Amino acid sequence: MTYTESSTCELAVIGTGMAGIAAAVFANQHGISTAQAGVSGGILYASGYLDLMGVHPMTVKKTWDDPWQAIAALVKDLPDHPYARLSTDDIRNAFDQFLETLDAAGLPYRRDPDRNTRVITPVGTVKPTYAVPASMWAGAAGLAEKTPCLLIDFWGLKGFSAIQIAETLRPRWPNLTCARIPFPSVTLTVDLFTEQMARSLEVPANRKTLADEIRPHLKGAALVGMPAILGMHRNAEIMADIENQLGCNVFEIPTMPPSMAGLRMKEKIEAYLTRQGVSLFSQKRITRVQREADGRFTLTISDPSAKDSGHTLTADGIILAAGRFLGMGLHADRKGIRETLFDLPVHQPRNRAHWHQEDFFDPAGHQINAAGLEIDDHFRPADRSAKPVYDNLFAAGSILANQDWIRMKCGAGLAIATAWGAVRGFMKAMKKSELGERQP
Ligand SMILES: Cc1cc2nc3c(=O)[nH]c(=O)nc-3n(C[C@H](O)[C@H](O)[C@H](O)COP(=O)(O)OP(=O)(O)OC[C@H]3O[C@@H](n4cnc5c(N)ncnc54)[C@H](O)[C@@H]3O)c2cc1C
């Protein structure tokens, strides 16, 4: 297909962040012909951890070991939260099927299906999450078991300090030591970037030099933690090689954005979805949507850097997973907050004076972070009288109202679960078989 041709599909997914990816995964699994367009979203900044539900109520910062109990409490207290439109079984099914797909795409995850796991952040704090990239799992286990561990950082890699992480973690993980080492074949004065480092470790000779640098610092450590730089496409193989050379387990710690975990997810899942037949318009924006007389939508897909008129896609239905302000699904200006493609009604504070609390760190959060699209039970954006604006337009992810995923620690969970709800809504509207039973 050349870029200027037109095409048709059953479902168009707007957005290639976590919610858009999950929607494309579920639609494809159910045999729906799917096209997807978007520019890299928050996924490039993501740590790789998939949070389901970690903190509720936000005001008292209560953290939960059991995410399912947390969701039950949340839904009781905040019945407008998007999770309230899904059953526990829906959310479990959504996660199970999404993790299976990540595995098939070459991104294995580990979890306890009924518990949150405590994991290490790039600055050494600990947070609850639900699913953990396999490359980071040994760190969570080491933290729980207080295994003697060596943390490594590199001359020239900014924003990742083994000493800072160790000092922050030491009250709960006493057996930590640190070392700063040179990165193979790079002089000490050069700035290092995680993507370059990851690609360079695809070369076996560089891995041998790295292991040789680390070995003298081991001094009894049974585990080695490093920034997430251990390969781009062959992470498992590269880790196994380094573990073999060191004779102990190794784990990755997420770095500050942009992160390898996010890049890996984006590249692997996009390649997988394309192989599965999803028409992917990567790094493209929808610049216009028009509703046809027969109810279908015609979307104009454009390359932000090109001057041609774009590709025309006609779809029976749309899932809008365009994110919030970072993704550009919402835009805030002096008049208020608006949805950028359809001009849908946006649930928002009365006026700008109510957007933010005076105290930036107010535990109640800022009202602007709960702005977004209100939906009905089928995940269709609704108007002020709670009626769907269009019967074949659905929404998923952070663009939805009445949630503050950053503070509640439910970013990926919200994206995955609501994508499930939106695909189910689409299937109902199109009178396709029920989503929920395990179908291909
Ligand atoms: C720094 C950072 C760290 C994070 N860490 C975690 C974490 O540790 N755990 C966790 O669970 N989650 C984390 N997340 C959150 C998670 O990765 C998702 O960003 C979040 O769940 C929202 O996803 P989304 O798909 O709804 O929106 P976004 O990621 O914002 O994606 C929106 C998409 O819509 C596209 N779009 C918008 N308008 C158009 C248009 N007109 N045409 C085409 N495409 C359009 C954008 O290009 C983008 O692809 C993190 C996010 C960030 C930013």
C-alpha cells in the first residue's frame, strides 16, 4: 500500500500509546480488520512496569499489596472511575491476554496474578506494580529477599546513579554495594545514551569487556543490578550471556525517560501487530475525521513532515486512544480543555482557577488530572446527558475522565482494561460475538 492510497477497515484505532496498542491487540485477536495510527506516545517514557492499581485513596497514599482488593475499594469510593465499568474478570482477562501477546511478541513479563510486586524506580524508591519485565524480575526478588547485590552505573551515563539508588534503598535492602565503571570501547569523557549502549551490547566482544569490568567488583555479591541497557532486540540472550560470564543473576533497573523498556515495547509490539495483519500508520497523525451518511467514519492520515494530502481510511468504528495533554488527545488553553479531533464534550473543572491546587504536592492531586471524556457502559464518549455522541465511537486510556493514573499508580492497567472495554463495546455495536470468552 502506498501512502497516498485510500483503504477501508472495520476498526480504526487512533493512538499508538499503551491504550492504542492494547486495543489493536484485542481487536486483532478477535479477527477484526484493524488499522492503527499515531505518533510515539507516553510509551517511550514508560518504565516497562505495568501498574494495575497501587494507591487508593490518594489523599492518604494508601498502597496495596492486593490490586484486586484495591480496585474493589476504588470502585466503591469512586463509581465514576473507568474501572467501575468493568468486572474483575474483564480486567483479569484483559491482562492475561495482553501479557500472552507481549510474550508472543518477544517481551516476556513476570507477575504474581493476585499480588502487586515491589519494584525499584530509577531513583531508588520502591513502588508497587503488577507485571514486571522479565529482565527486571530478579531485582524485585532480590529486594524482597535482601540478596547481597552489586549495583553498577557508568561513567558518562547521566540520570542514573548507583550510589543514589543504594543510599535510598539501603534501609530496606542493606546488602548493597556500588561501582561506577567505564562502558566498553567508550572514553570516560563521552556522554552515553541508553539506546546506543543497548545496541552496542548486541556485539559479543563488548559484553565480554563489560563482564571483565564488573567481575572485580563482585566481592561476594550474588546479584548484579544495572541500568536498562542490556540489548534492544535480544535482551534475554544478552542477559543470559552476561550472567554466564559473571556466574550470578543480573537484572535491569528502569532509567529516566526515554527508556529502553518503552522503546523495546514499541518496536516489538509494532512488528508483531504488523505481522498479524494490523495496518499500522506509524508516526502519522489523523488530521481530520468526517462522519459519512452511512454512519462510517472517513479519517485523513497525514505524515507530520510531508506535504501531500494524506491517506484516506474509511472505518466502521473508531477507538479513540489519543492520550491526554502529552499524547495531544486533549488540549488546554485559556478558554478551557477541549478534545482535539471530534470536539467531544470534556469533563473538566469549572474554570482555570480550579485546575491546580496551590500546593503542587497536594495529596488530593490536581483537578485537571481528572479531566477527560465521560463514557457510557460501552466505552462510548457521552454528552452531558450521558448519551453516546456516536454509536460507533469508543474511547480508552488516559483520555478518559475521573482517573488520575499517575497518582493512583494504574497507568498501564487503565490503558489495557479500558481498551478491552472499548473493543467489547465495538463488537457489541457491530453485533460481533462477545469479547470475554477466549477466542483467537
Ligand atoms: C514518564 C512516564 C512514565 C510512565 N511509567 C509508567 C509505569 O511505571 N507504569 C505504568 O503502568 N504506566 C506508566 N506510564 C503510563 C503509560 O505508559 C501510558 O502512558 C499511559 O497509560 C497512557 O497511555 P495512553 O495510550 O492512554 O496515552 P499516550 O501514551 O499519551 O498515547 C496517546 C497516543 O495517541 C496519539 N495521538 C494523539 N492524537 C492523535 C491524532 N490526532 N492522530 C493520531 N494519533 C494521535 C499519540 O501520538 C499517542 O500515540 C508512564 C508514562 C509516562 C509518560
